[in-house]
Amino acid sequence: MRTTIEIKNHHRAKLLELAARRGLKGFSLLVEEAIERYLESQSPHDEKVNAALAVLGTMSSEDAEALENSISEIRERWR
């Protein structure tokens, strides 16, 4: 699919330079590669966020307060 994006002039110049070194006429393949890498890097992050959200609210108020107190005590001793 063709689309239009705005990029900075110095990014375009570097992309064209890299494409030329790879023997490519343009930099579409480089942009595609960058998008794929970015999306792949977000997948583990999304999974971690979803796992953290899944446990939201599973701790009782008493347990949460005890944990907060423990953390506060540890921080006081740490300094």
C-alpha cells in the first residue's frame, strides 16, 4: 500500500544513503524493516502490560497495605 509520511530531511538523506549502499533504488524496504522491528519490539511490552493489568485488584486491601508498609520500611533502612 502506498502512503505519504513526513520525515526530516536528514533522515531522508541517511535512508537514501543506506539504500544506495544496499543497492536499492528507494528506501521503502528500509522503512518496512524499521516498522517490522518496532512492532515486534512492542509485542513483549504489550504482553507485560496486559499481564500486569490482569492482576489488578487481585490483592486484598489488607495485603496491599502490608506490602506498602514493608516497602516503606525497606526504603527507610536502605538510606
